[in-house]
Amino acid sequence: MFAGAYAPGSVNSLLLKMYQTIKSQTLSLIADLTLNPKPSYNVDGQSVLWTDYLKQLRVVVEWCDQQIAQSEPGVEEVTVCR
């Protein structure tokens, strides 16, 4: 095998780890925003809406769950964000 080559199945393993890492980091952001909520505000006509950001983070977690489920046939992982 040459340098940089992947063994069969290792690409799926790398993708799975990536999805799990993204999910873990996103859940940490959700926890932080939930424990330390911030007010929404406007600066020079730009709005920062933390509730919208939180909703988008939840969408990322759902996407990760879907990717993980596709990467691991027979295993379904579901995260409920409230």
C-alpha cells in the first residue's frame, strides 16, 4: 500500500468519526448557549438572533444523526434537542 492510501472501509470510518466530532462539538455549543443565553441584538443593520442560531445548530445535529445512521447500517442514533 502506498502512502496516503486507505484500507477498505477506512474512508467510512473516517467519515463516521468526522460526523461524530461535528455532532459532539455542536452539542457543546448548544449546551453553552442554553446554559448561558445571550440577547439578540442589531449592529449597523445586521441582526444577531441567538434563537435562530440555536435552531440551526439543532439542524446540524439532526444532519449528523442521519449521516451516522447511513454510515452504520443497522445502527440508528437519534439526538433530541430541546
